[in-house]
Amino acid sequence: VIETLFTKMTAVPVFMGIQENKQALELREYIESLGIDLELEDDPKTSSVVLKVAQNFGPCLEKASESEAEAVLNSLLSFVPSFSLEDVEKVIASLRDQISSVITEFRLKLLYNIYFVLDMMNGIDSLRLEIWTNILSASCRLGIQPRIPWNLKQLVSTLAAGNIDKAKAKEAYRALHRTLRHFKKQEASEAQVALLRMYSSSDEAAAAAGDAEQCIIDVIEDPEALILDHLLALAPVDALKGSLVYNLLRIFVEGSMADYSDFYSQNRDFLTERGLNYEGNLRKIRLLTLISLAADSNEVSFDVMARDLNLEREKIEEFIIDARTETWNGFSEGIVF
């Protein structure tokens, strides 16, 4: 199975079809031929050789060609399914840290090779999640969409299936959010909300201020996110009470066009620094104001809409038509004007 997997991953030759101890010996000889001293005994255990080579994979990456380095990695990975969990964790951790120290397309490919092997194994959910997180982070930095599942449903399923450390789970949510946001996927705000739900105590919530602020910004930026009041129930968001970003959220939850205009005039630099688009936000708060007007009355006069939406009367009908036919289809149905 391993040989078949490697055939799919790469066309370069690897150490296959020989006994483990002989394969380990050839690995050792090749690494030492690069001038890398593994500091091993004369007759070491196979696991000791594999771990030493893994710990020196960084120098191997620098001295060997890409095809040779990948062959060494694949040879190391061929041992992994037969190792104890403790040895697997040591080998993979060493490889991951050295490969991820510099981000290139080739090194991203090596991370995929590790992930594909771990994906065939049982009982290593936490380790596989770490590599998944590394892949997403590297893909985001390189501007290359990941070649493995990278949606919220996938992550939630992984976390539910395995005994994952809470800190690792949070880092995975952050990596997913950054990647979704980088590639302009609207699920980004949902990933950030899922992250914030992991913080429960007041101390944890205060430590998540940066995540909470980014979540608020993402949801405000999302043209399809019109219901925002659920954010107020999140502990990290509640911990931001009194801050500008919290006040801005309150405006989009229960404020009006006039409230947003006042906030913008007083905090223009704050909005610009956080990359919030004025025209997009203006259109969104106008629609939310319109929905609020419609909720209070079945009929809304042009004069009232012109005043509360800060629009000229002749532009109101066009705005409502656009709202019904574009992003906010359905929210303005039933309004009589």
C-alpha cells in the first residue's frame, strides 16, 4: 500500500522492496555521503537511524537535489506505519519543523507527502491535524489553494473524531480562517465564529481579543451576513465592550444609517486601518435600516425612506430592486412603497 501511495505522489526512486534494516543502512550511508554526521553507534536500531536522519533532514534539504531530498523523505515515511506512536510523533515532528522553517512550493509538496501517509493511519488525528494546519498556512503564504479538503465541515468532523488538544484545535481554526479569507471564501467568518466559541472563561475571552476583532470585521465585510446579533453572545466579543470595534458591531446589530454615518465621521481612520470598505458597509447598513423600517410597518413612505436611508427619492426604488435581486434577495420582500 505504501509503495502504491508513493508511486502516486512522486516519480523519483525511493528505497523500496528491501528489508528495513538494509533500507536504514542505505539511508545512513547516503546522508553521511553528504557530509552530515549522524553520530550513530556502529550497529544502531532501525528506529534510531530513522529518527537521526529525520532530525538532520534540514541539512539534507540544503545539500541534496530536490528529487534526492524527496526520495529520502519518502523512504523515512515508509517506516512510519510500523513504528510506535511515540516514534511516529518524534519523526514527523522533526520533519515538519525543518520543512516548515522555509516556505517554498517544493517544501509544500513534501508536507503533502507526509499528510498522505498519515491520512492512511489510525490513532494519529492530532498529528495529522498539525500537518493539515501547516499545509493551509503554507498554501496561504504561497497563494496556492490547498489540494486537500479545507472547509469548516471537514475541520469540525476531524475535531469531533479525535482527541485533539484545545490549543491545536484553535490554531487549526485560525489557519482555516486565514486561508478562507485569503482566497475570499465567504465561509471565513463562520470559521472565525467557530474559533471564538471555543473560548469560555473570562480569562480565555480576554486573550482572544485579536481573534474577536477580526471576526467582527469579517462578518461586517460579508455582504450576505445580515444577522449579526449572535456575535454578541460570544465571550471574546463581550470582552470587547467599550471598544470601537464593539460599538461598530452594535450599530450593525441594532443601529441605523444615521448611527453609522456618525461613527464614520468620528472614526474614519479606524475603519481605514482595518480595511473596511466604506461603500460596501454603507450599502449594508442601508439595507439593515430598510429591514428595520419594514419590520415596524407594512408600508413605508418614500419620505421616511429618503430620510432614514439618506437617499434621494428617485434612487430609493432602484435600491430596493437591487436589494431584492442581488445579494439580499428575500429580505425586502413584502415592502410596499
